[in-house]
Amino acid sequence: MKRLTFIVFALAALYGCATDKPQSAIMNQPGDYKLGYSDGCASGHFEGGHPYDQFVKDNYRYIKDALYSQGWKDGFVTCKNEYIAKERDNR
């Protein structure tokens, strides 16, 4: 039962990373950008108040890898704003 609960919450967290940006635009980016976007998205949800996400940032990569850094910034801003807007609409 715990495993099923974990899977449900993990899928919900991934669903929460959906953006207005077409997925094909994100998926066509290099791997470092996608990883940064994913980490930034989780961090944005966390900053926005999501109860199940956590702050994720590879500081070394963020400083040294421009693609990771740009992906992280894009994911953070997009997902934080999106989560806050969803929460506001659900009130």
C-alpha cells in the first residue's frame, strides 16, 4: 500500500511539472537542459508551496554548465508560477 501511495504522489508531482511551453520544445533540448529544467521545476514547486516536491539544484553544474543553468532557471520560474496560479484557482 505504501508503494502504491508513493507511485501516485510521484505521478502527481510529474504531472505538476506540465507547462504551457510545448513539451516538444523542452524534449528537443539537449540532455543537460532537460535535467536542469526538471530540477528547476521541482524546486519551483517547492518554493511555490508544493507539499511533496523538494529543492533540487546541482550547484556545480549550475555554475559550470550553461545549458543546465538555463534549463534550471526556465523550469524554476515556469513551475513556481504555474503551481501558485493553480493553488490560487483552487481556492
